[in-house]
Amino acid sequence: QVQLVESGGGLVQPGGSLRLSCAASGIIFSDNAMGWYRQAPGKQRELVADISRSGRTNYADSVKGRFSISRDNAKNVMYLQMNSLKPEDTAAYYCNRRGNLASWGQGTQVTVSS
């Protein structure tokens, strides 16, 4: 079965940075396009960034220029580097594959507050 484990979240001040990690197992990681999603209380889950098998990336307008998605296929790990964080980035962040969603992991909480 697919297992997705997110880590790296925490409390950070506006303008700060965090790097999230997603460790995947139970899939051929290199064969899957992957994405980072987030969900704030009372809001729908939204895709914030994705990365293709070949490394092509896309970003939601709200995070473009501030976030960077990457993957290490040899380690079955995906990252989300988040810079210039804003309070509106506060959410639980999840990773998943893009082609066929697996069961969601626990997510990792990012809170941006002064």
C-alpha cells in the first residue's frame, strides 16, 4: 500500500522560510507526477505546486515566486521550499501523486504568525 509521510511544518513568522518533506513508499516514485496540496480550516483542499516525472513544475498563482517544488527520485522524497511566508499560507500541507490520488497522509501544519 502507498504511504505518504509529510514533515517539516511548524510555526514561523511572516517573511520566514520552511522546507517541507514528503517521503513516499509503496509506489514507483519516479513513475508518478507528484503534488503538494494545502487545506486551511473552512476551506477546500487546493493544489499549490506539482512536479512531473521529468521535473517540470507548476505553481498556484498565490505561491509562484515564493515556493519551489523538487524531487529526489533516488530517495523517494519530494520537497517544498517555502520562502517569504505570509499569514495566508497557514494551512495543513499534504503530498500526493497527481495521476491517481492515494490515501492522504497525516499532513504537516504550517502556521505563519507574528
